[in-house]
Amino acid sequence: MNKANRNYSHLIHPITLILDLVILNTVFYFFFREVEYEFLLATFLSISWCFISWITHFYEVHRYSRVAKIVPNIVKQFVGLVIAVAALNGILDRFDEPSRLVYFTCLCMLIVSVLKLTIYFALKYFRRALGGNYRNVIFVGDTKELKALSDLFRKRKDMGYRILHYFNKEEAFQCITACVREKKIQEIFICFDYIVNSRYPDLFNFADNHAVKLKYVPDEKHLSTNSLKVHYYGYIPIISRREFPLDRLGNRLLKRLFDIVFSSVIIVFILSWLVPLIALAIRWETTGPIFFKQKRTGLHDKEFMCYKFRSMKSNTEADQQHTIKNDKRITKVGAFMRTTSIDELPQFFNVFRGDMSIVGPRPHMLAHTKEYSQRVNRFMLRHLIKPGITGMAQTHGYRGEIEVDRDIINRFKYDLFYLENWSLLLDLKIIYLTILNMFKGEEKAY
């Protein structure tokens, strides 16, 4: 992924959620600051709000979303909040003035609705009048549906799409890929007929390898004969090639909440006393820093500093060379830490900071990311989610040294399966298998 091609649109949804929770708790404090168990009740309402928004897709608002879709979600959220408030009135002692609950609910939804619509229309104005928050796109095909979509994008500048080039079916693959690279293309809209007739297979692989979104524009025939998930840009149907569970804000928040709670427990109850002991053991054998820091590839190909307990003698090859069996750089204390995976524990600080997750594809050194992206087709897809301390590949025998191409290919296959099938239960299963493997021992834990 071209680093200059990034934008921060993905932050809008979580920031909006945080603002809504601030509104919810501020209004609650205004109405019920003298009520017993105030903090507990406010926490209950905040969790209820997040759960309701997950069910109603309250924060799934996109640049192509219409007010006609947003308003029903506001109503659903309002109904959910009414149910939560009704439950709140029966959890502990009943409130002396139930009417205050009605006023609280109505005021919250009024403020939240105004804020939500203000942000929605402000972004539209920002795109239309100031040219910001845009996406560079190209079209591949010459169907009437693509022409209608082109007309829509040119007319509706508030959607924030810039069409930089049109390609017909005779265009060479190299011309399209060159355009994507040079003009920092973020999305490709292609007529669905090309997919049905197995055209442009290399383009699909290219899009995956460069983390470019590929969207299909079907005609009425394909819509009526295929079971597809369709989004509407105006009245034009669009099909996204890939949609993952963690594309949904509710799932991302659930995973992040789990990461924060889990990492906090490890940091407070384990690392607080283990770090001094490990530090003494490392210093007893060698001189040098306690922690090993190295740049790794993270979410959206962004670099971050990954932390580990230092398990090797200080050397100049750490950023280029993988650890191999019987590696002479590894110290005696380091060998024990690597066998038991204790050296990975400082990465819980990375998780708490938000650079990593408990479970996800393992982060690679920058040099290896570049190498593997050239050796393994669609490898860059694994960077659409945060890297993890442990992952599905690691619990199925693909950790440690890459000895043959099959090792990294199979590791990627497990990473892709995880990306496409994420659930909290899957995370818990992987954590369980990781702990089990720590006690059983692993052949490639060196």
C-alpha cells in the first residue's frame, strides 16, 4: 500500500461513538447526579448504548449512505435506548421521578441525532466545497451502469469520489496497474460481466496485493440471478469484492475492548512483577538493554515499534535475519524465554497502546514484509487488521523460521481465514491453543 494514499476516514465512526458516549453520560449526570450508584448506572447505559448500536448498525454510515437510511437507524437506536432506560428503572431502587427518565432519553436522542446529521452534512460540504475527504477511483468497463455511476459521481461531488481514468475491456493490464500506482488509486469500479466471464484475474490479485478496494457494478440480469450483498450509491447497485467481519464498527469495538481488558490484566498482574525478574536475568548474562525494539509492519502497512524481552546478544543483523535453529546469537536466558514465549510478553504494551491486538497475523520485520509480498500472492491483505501477539497460523504449526515457500504460503492462508471468519469465540479458541502449546512445547519455538 502506498503510504501517501492513506486517509483518516476510518476514525470518523469511533470518534462519533466517543462523542455520543460523552453526551449520554453528561446528560445522565445532569439529571441524576444525586442518585445512588450513579457510576454503575451510567456504565450500564454506556454498555447498553454500544450493544444497541452494534445491533442497529447505528454507526455504519458511509459516503454513499442516504438520510433515508440514517433516520430509521436513529429511530431504532432511540427504541433501544428506551428499553435500556426502562430496564435501568428496575435494576436498583426505582427513581422517585420516572418522568426524568423520559426527559433524559428524549434529550439524549435529540442531541445525538443533531450531532449525527451535522457531521453527515458537514462531511458532504467538506467534500463538495473544499474537495477534502475524497477517494481516487478508476472505472474498468463501458456498460450503461458504469456510465450512470460516473454521472452520479460527477453530479454528487458531496460523495467525494474522483474519477481519474476510464478503461475499456481492450485496455492492457499493465496500463491499469500503472495508473493505480502513479495516481494513488484507492478503489476500482469494474463491470460485473468481467467477473462472470473470468476476465482480468490478474487485476483482482493486483488489487489484493496493493490493498486497493475492488467493487463490482452489476446489471439487472446479475442482480436477479445471484445471491449477493448489494450497496446502493444513489439508485445504482454496487458489490464490494471483499467484506470482512472487522469492517463493522461494532466488531472492531468489541475486539478492542477485549484487547484493553486482557492486556491490562496481564500488565498489572503479571508484567508488574515479572519485568524486574527478567531484567535481572538478562543483565546477569549479558550487557545491553532489557527490551528489544524493532520496527514491524502493522495495520494498513503502517510501521510501529514492536517490543520484546531481549533474547539475543546485541548484533547488527537483527533487522534483516530471521532466527534460525541453534542460532548462536541467542543467550541461555533468551533460549528459555523463546521456548516458553515469555520474550513476547512486552507486546501486551503494544496491545494496550493500540498498535497490536491479542490475536491477529504476526507482524513481520519491514524487510520481510517487502520480501513476502513479492513471493506470496495477496499477502498484503493480512495488513487490513492489526497484527497479533498470537495468531491462527502460529497455533497450527506455522510459527518461527520460514524454511521453504510453503511455510509462508500456509501461514498466509491461516491469516486470511482468520480475517474472513473473525469472531470473539475464534479469538478465545486461539488464545486457549496458544497457552496449551506453551505448556506442550513447540518444535519451532527457537
